[in-house]
Amino acid sequence: MNPYRSTFPHALVDIGANLTHESFRHDFDAMLARAHEAGVRQLVVTGASRTGSREALALSRAHPGRLFATAGVHPHHALEVTDEAVAELRALLAEPEVVAVGECGLDYFRDFSPRHAQRRAFERQLELAVECQKPLFLHQRDAHDDFLAILRPFLPKCGPAVVHCFTGDERALMELLEAGCFIGITGWLCDERRGQHLRELVKRIPAERLMVETDCPYLLPRTLKPLPKDRRNEPAFLPHIVQELARDRGEDVAVTAATTTATARAFFRLPEA
């Protein structure tokens, strides 16, 4: 018996799922079946590198109408963003299954790539977003001021932008909202050590700018019971995040589910599932 089988009645969209991760290879079909049982009807597979973006497209083609892809290079891999890489991303972004540019942005927490390389890689992908007019799927950690300074001039010229896995403070949230960005909330909300401040901040996000995601296999919600033995997060746990989010916003869970799904489908131009 699946202890995570959900009676959640609402269709959900997971806007950030790292389904190309090796931890899903042994049970991919079963994982998707559990997500469907839990009400997660559509998923956006994150492309965070050149290889990962190609793999995300392949998965979306294998599961039409259910999986969709992004194409981009995470700041950890900023040195990948050569002229050749930009040409490859441009070709990927021309495919209908690829619904957003990214994951791209800045990460000064890990600094796995030099900061100057991160900034240049971010700018080049923003230029691609202007070209293709597809939405932006953005990453920012400990780099808010530089991130927003680079992003702002592009926003009037490109499609809508979502800052995925938002974990920042009140100032960052309000400045992102003022700039017109959408906000993605993950199981970080459920982390009593690092995410407690989000419990109050999520009340400040307008419903029409709010989306939900697992960022699986990372960020397993710590309030999930029982916790899986392998500590792997997966899309079937998205309803738990929505329930926590609804409670913090003072909303009926049906309202939070319906509005986040409608926002995600409009943002990524997804068909009805």
C-alpha cells in the first residue's frame, strides 16, 4: 500500500521538478503514477544544464501533455554558456514542448562558478528570452541585488518571469513583486530551521502571482508524515506543500490549489489536462 496515496481532489501543476535526476531512473513510471494519484496532473521538468535541458525535452516528448520542459543553464554551470551552448539552447527553445528559458540566474551561496561568469551567463540567457518570448524560470540565492539589477532591464522586453524556490526576505519579495515577477514556493516553507519566515511572507504574494513546486528530488517537506526512508522528494508530495501554503495564507486549500494551477497554466501556456 502506498502511504502517500492522496485523496487530494484538485488538479495541480508542479512548476519545478528535476526529473532528469538519477534518483528517478529506477522507478520513473511508478513515480509519475503516484503523482497522478495525488492530483499532480502536469509537471515542468527543469533543464539546468546543456545535457539536462536535452534530457528534459526528451522526457516531455515521451509524455506529451503531461510533462513539459525548460531549457537553460543553472549558475552552478555558468562556464558551460559558450557561443555553442547559446546556439543549442536557442534550438531547444524553438521546440513546442520547451515552455520556458532557464533554470538561470545567480547563486552566490555556493559560488560553484565565478561570479563574473554567472552574471554573463545570466545575461546571455535573458537575451534568449527576449528572442523567443517564452517565460523565464529563474534561480537566485544570496545574490538578490545583482540578480535584480541584471534582470530589470530585460523584463519589459521578454515574457513573464518566475523566481522559483523563493527563500528570501521581505525586502527581496516586495522588490520582486514590484518588478512584476511571479513567485514559486517549495517545501522550504515546511522547514522549521530555515523557512519559518516564509510562513508570514506567503500572505503577501498576490494569488495571481503564486505558483507551487517540489524542486524534487531536493527539498523534501520536513513536515511530511511519514518521511520516506530514502529522503527523496517527489511530485506526489506537492499536495502537502499546497495544504501548508493554504493554511499559512488563511485560505481554503481548494482555493490555493485552483489559483496556483490556473496561474501556472496561463504562465507556461499549458493545455488543460
